[in-house]
Amino acid sequence: MLIKLAVMLDRYQHHISLDASSRGGWVNVEGEYRRRRSRIHSALLLIAMAALLSYCGWIVAEWDGIVWSLCAGAATLVLVRRMPPGLVLRAIGARAVSRSEAPALYDMLDALCQRAGLERVPLLCWAGERAPVAFTVGQGEATTIVLSAALVRGMTLREMQGILAHEIVHVRNGDIALMQLAMVAGRLTRLLSQIGLLLVFLSLFLRVVAAHTIPIPPLMILVVAPIAVSMLQLALSRAREGEADLEAAELTGDPHALASALVKMRRHEQMLLRGRFPTVAPIRIPSLLRDHPATDQRIRALLSMRQPPGIDAADDDAVQFASDYEAPGPWGRRRRLYRQRV
């Protein structure tokens, strides 16, 4: 039931992204309407996860189980929120970057934070990753945006602005806290499911000796609960990532910059996979198993947004490879989502 709910909500979120972007990206009224619907979508996913955790607690110890589950979740969330981001940065070998080392990137951050209404500018860190990745850790004054060396080397300043705007939107929307809450709910649900497995074996043993047995259906829910909560976590992550793309395009006023960066990142990842596994055919991961929307879907949504004239450059990947991201139209024809506006 919960997996079906995750599928329905994921399709609803995909409809929101394409429908809002196709009507013209950064119109304030439509943007607010889309953001409101996206927040409702995320809230429903979190409510579903909390309901699953509470029900698992009720199966194990009835009302006491619900109370203890919620208390354990609150305590764990506090500990996770207080974990210093330096631990994560040291684990991946990231190093801090000063303003003198990357003045152009910090100037972009200053401008983006001012537009987004953020009082504190996040720190920048380099990570020696071969893959082009960017992510954000920490909160408040310790908020840090981590950029891989491959990402910085392969992007133009305009594309880097789109990537930084994506991370700034995550900070502004509190997506890091949302995903931490989802992670805590998921881990506690998995813990209760392990208790459920023990109860299942105990119930089977009691059936053999013809003693009083524990109802099987609630215990089976505990068994499948880890899969359900994982699906909900992935759906929440996809929803927040898709919304961050659209809001980043609104923040910069340049949707094609982020689309061009995504094209480059997708191409670089494919090259790495072909280099490591040259004889293996590409595997298409189902959307339900992704923590981000499919890259093609993200690019289509961005290319569908209204692009101001005179911004695109002739060497933009979003321009050169726009024909790769055409959507099928009526009677099998392909409708070009990207149109150069003059």
C-alpha cells in the first residue's frame, strides 16, 4: 500500500515539474503555486513514513511502542543534526577553499545567497573525486558545499552558477533537515522490522508446539516495512531534487545553464562507466530505485522553461544536444522541447 502511495506521489511530482516548467519557468505566481504543491507532496511522504514507523512501534509494543519510537526518533534526529560536518569532510578527503583561491565562485555564492534571502554564505570545499559531483553538508554557519575536482575542471562559470544555485536552493528549503528526518525514520523502521523478524520466528515456533500464537499479518508488515520506507525515502529525495532544479533556474534566470551542466555530468559519468566496464551494456535503473530524477527528465524540465534572449552561448551543451532530449508527441512524432528564443 505504501509502495503504491510512493509511486502515485512520484508521478504527481513529475507532473508538477513538467507542467509548471512548460508554462514558463520563473513567473512568480506560478512558481509559488508549484512550490506549494511540492511542499504538500513532501509533507505527505513524511507523514507516510511517520505513520509506518508508528504502526511498526504499535505492532511491537502497542501504544508504548509508538511513544518509544517517536522519542527515539527525536533523540536520534538531535544527535544527527549536531554531528559536525567536519567528520564527513575528513572522511571523503575534502579540504576547505578560501576566497582568495576561488574568488569567482565566492562572488557567485554571494550574489545567489542575496537573491535567495540567505544571511550566511556557505563555505566551499574541494573533493578529489573523479566523478563530477556536488553536495551540501552541515547547517547554519557550518553549511558547506562540496565540489569535486572533476566538476570544477569540466564546467564553465555559467554552468557552475547553475550548480551552486541548485545547492543554495537545498539550503534555503531546508532539504538537508528533511532528508535527515527521513533517514532517522527509515533506520528506526528497519530496526523495528528486525524485531518483527524475531517475532515471526517465535510465532512459527509457537505454532509448532500448539501454544498461543502471535498474529502473522502485522508481523509480515514489519518484514516488508524496510522496503516500503526505502521507497518513500527515495521518492522524497527525487521530489526535493526535482524542485531544486526548477527553483535554481528561477534563481539564476538561466535554466539552460543547469541543463548544460547536467548534460556534461551525464556524459562524464557514461565515459567513466565505459572505461571501467567496456563490455557491459548500460543498465537503465527504474525510477523508483533512484534518489534523483532521471537525468533526461531533469534536462527536459529545464529546457522546457522560458529562457531569456541573448543568454545562450554557441558552445552550450544544452544547445548542441537539445535534440537528444525531445519528448514524443502525438502519433509517434517527437516534439522539440528546446527552442532558441530571440
